[in-house]
Amino acid sequence: MKKAIVTGGSGLIGSGLCQALSDQGWDVASFDLKPGEGAARHIDCDLGDEASVARAFETLGWSELDLLVNNGGVADPVNGPLAGLSLADWRKAVDSHLTGAFLMCRSAIPLLRDGGSLVNMVSTRAFMSEPETEAYAASKGALVALTHALAISLGPRIRVNAIAPGWISDGEGLRPVDHDQHPVGRVGRPADIAQAVLHLAEAGFVTGQVLTVDGGMSRKMIYAE
């Protein structure tokens, strides 16, 4: 049975991913501070803490691994004017999204079988921004760079790619205009990201890439009316 670790497995995207992998016959572990629902085994882990990550791998006790998905990170990053952004809040964003991915990769690499795969969850915010989102955008942009650096360092034994989700929702409270601004005609669903991860887990000739999954929204030119 193939084995996968998903960080942030209790969140919207993470829980959908854990379920999709389990449905495909994978043995799945979720590294998170919050237990999730579904088939994944919960492993308590603070991603930004080196000792916590080490304990999580020890608790899991696996000697082999096929897939690591670095999906975890603070769900509601601190936004606001840069002048008012504390160093603690900056570090909270960077530690959970970027440092957490580094720590997870470092521990997972010795376990990954030949042909194994790392997938980093970045964001379209790595390439485009709203005002006052510096900590989150910087974290995700750095994770893009970490992805291609790892792909070169770990190839050919391990492939490393990233997924950049756009707007992903559980569907509640959406308006027709929210769907209409997407070229595909709808807001994204967790299943869209899970499908992309499953593809990259098996795409043997793909490494060092960022797969944008946003319904075409970031390719749409917008003019003021």
C-alpha cells in the first residue's frame, strides 16, 4: 500500500486531499494540531517547531513513504499595513508555511522510495497580490523557489512540484458573480486540488513545476469600467 503524509489535513483542502488519497487506497497520515475527520491517521504536529516535527515522524513510525504534501500553514494569516506588522506575526506566517515545509521535507526525504514525490501547496498569491498581504505572499513565493531548488537537488530519485490553488471554497455563501469571474464558470472545490495532487504523484516526467489550479482566474485580463 502506498503511503502519504499530508500536513494541515484537517483544513478545507487538506481534509479533501486526505479523503481522496484514502479513497484511492493510500495509507494517509495527517500532520496537524487539530484532528480531522475521515480515514487519515492524525499525528499531532506544530509544523514550525523542529522538535514537534521530529516527534511526529517518530510517532508515525513509518520506514517508507511515497508522497509528502506540504499543505499546512496558518489558515488566517495576519494582513494589514506593513508598518503595523509585528515580527512575531511575520514569523508565524513564514514558520508555518515555509519553515514547516523545509522541516517536513528534511525528515521525509530519507523515507521516500525511489520515484517518490513531494508536492508543496503554494498559492496564486505567490504571483499576484491584494494590498497588505506581504507575509503570506512572501511565504508562498519562497515556497515556489524551494520547490525548484529541491527538484534539482533530489532528482532523479524524487520529484518535487507545487500546486498554486486559486479560490477554493466549500460552496457556502457564494454569489453568482463569484462563479462568473472564473473562466471555467465556477469557484474551485477541494476535489479540484486533490485531483491535481493525485496527478503529480504519478506524473513521472514532471518535476520542478508549479501547477496553477484556479479556474483560469489569474489569466483573465481585467479593465476598470
